[in-house]
Amino acid sequence: MIAIIRIKVHRAEGCVVVAACDSELAGTIARQGKLKLDVCESFYGTEDFEECVLANFLGMCSSANLVGKRTVAAAVDAGYVDEDCVMSIGKIPHAQYYRM
């Protein structure tokens, strides 16, 4: 089975931001205490990609917002995110990546 990730690229003022999530999480909201994670389609988009292409998007971005087990694991496996920097909100893994 091919793992599918939803990816959307945002461009503003010379920065490229990648928003990516496990496709089945699109349109959901996770809560944990005062934290709220809104996985809205306006930010994460509606276009699905195979998991293996996420590294290509991360290689071109200034920052990334990553949500879901498969998406975060793909970013960790590609070396863009340190596993110790992954948090969970309502049991959903979430990570942010910034290129310095």
C-alpha cells in the first residue's frame, strides 16, 4: 500500500513554507488541554502525494509544518526533523522544521 501525504506549498516574501499532513487527518481538529491543532484544508491543501516525495519538498523550503505519524516519520527518516523534537497534540505527532 502506498502511503499518501497531503502537501501544500506557500510562498510569501521570499520564504517557502511547506504544510504537510497524513491525508486522512485533513479537515480534522485535535485538542489537548489548551492546545488546538487545526488541520484545515486551506493550509494543508487538497493535493495528495506519495510519502517518498516529501523530502523533495522539504529540501526546497524555508520552513515546514508537519502533522501525522507518516508525515513526521518521513521527515525524521529523511533527516529534516530530530525525533526528540516531535510533540504530540491529542496523540497526533506534530513537528516544525526551519532552515537556518
